Amino acid sequence: MRIAVATDSLDGVAARIVGELRERGHEVVTHGAWFAGTASTDPADVANVEHLET
């Protein structure tokens, strides 16, 4: 089964979910800045990352 996963947040469990889905044999299509390797410039995301780094 093909499943799409999208996230722009650097926290959470997105990477683990993708790994679990792939282990179970699913084709995973990723979307969003986090998966593209670029950081979000949304002020809420920036504040969240700064909070995690302190």
C-alpha cells in the first residue's frame, strides 16, 4: 500500500512512523520541508525549534 506522510516540524515521531511503515512493507511517499532537508521559516516552527534547542 502506498502511504503519504508529511511534516514540517523537526520534533515528533514522523521519522519513526515512516520507518515502521516501511518495515511493514508499505511504500512511503514523504512530503514537507523536514523530509526535503530544509528548515521551515514559519514563525511558529522557528520558535518551536528554538525552544527544543534550549
